Amino acid sequence: MIAVHMDSGEILWETPNPKAWKMSHSSIMTATLFGKKMYVYSAVGGVCGVSAEGEDEGKILWESTAWNHSVVAPSPVILPDGKIFLTAGYGAGSMMLRVKKSGNKFENEVLKEYLPKDGLACEQQTPIVWDGHLLGILPKDADANRNQLVCVNPDDVTKIVWSSGKTTRFGLGPYMIADDKMFILSDDGTLTMIKPNVKSYQQLAQKKIFDGQDAWAPLAIADGKML
């Protein structure tokens, strides 16, 4: 991970990488844990937190090799109380990690790890936090709930609060929330609009907008138009 000055292009700092971790498809996420601003990254090799401020900017504050998978697309989801939700496809499943501070040092522990059939897991897209819950689409190896949109409580990510049902499956996503509505694009080019909530699946509208397959790219909205 590096920081680059936007005007000059100068590299301001570069994190050490002694374990030769490799870049994943995940994005770098910002977080403030115990008053410390940091960047959280899920690499191929492990997950870490990098200082985003102060004299130690660019230094690794904490790291864990407990989360180590060959393909990681979703980004870490930062939750309250130092919890970080991690997920990936190809059978990886998910992990709930907790970062703690002991004196001037950060530590971490694994709270829960499970297969995709046993709780919330995502293959391509990052789960969305909504009203204290997590929304995401399960991968194809999640048994009976495969490719369904599900809602879970972060206190127990292995318990499905609700799902879209066996007749409403979405491939791998993508999805986003805008204007208090959730939009989901299915693999076949069908766009679905639902009312996001933590009690039940409520579909508002659905329309097939084009023929296609393997919808992977995230949706974007600008000036009232969706790409």
C-alpha cells in the first residue's frame, strides 16, 4: 500500500511487506478504531490495518493471517466495537474479526469463521450495512439459499433474518442502495428494486433491461441516472 501526493506524484509512504502478501480485488477501506484512523485491507495472504495519521502513518498497526484465501473480491466491512466482517467466494465463506487495543498496541482475534452454507457470505460484491444489519447475496455454493439476497444481524451472522426466497435469486449481484431503495442486477440483465428493511424482503419493481450474463461490475448513480 502506498500514499501518493496528488499534485506532484511523489510517493509519501509505502507499507512494508515482508510476508510477500499479494494484491486482491478488495478495496482499501477507511476506519477509525479506538480513536485511531487507519486503512483496512484484505489481501491475498491476510488482512491488516495501516495507520492513516500521525508519526506512524503508513505503518502496519495490526495484521492477521487467519483470513487467507486465493481470491478475495469483497471489501472488509467495518462494524462497531472493533468488529470487521470478511468474506470471499470459491468456498472461502466468511470470518468475523475483532480488533482490540492493549496499551499502545492493537491486537485482533477471530470471533467466528464458517462456510458459505452456514451464514452470510458473498463472492463478488461487498455486503451493505443498513439499519444495523448486513445485506448481501449468497454465492452459488451456499446450498438451498444460494444466490438469494439475505439479511443478517452482525451479532450473529450465521442466522438469516430473512431471504429473498428460492424463487428470487440474483446470481452474484451487483447491488446498491440509493434514495432508500435497493437496486440489484441479476445475471440475465434483470433489474430489481426492493425496499431495504430488517424485517422482510419487499420487492417494489422489476424489469428486464437487456440480455446478458455474469453481471459483475458495480452499479453507479450520477445526476439521477444509473449506469
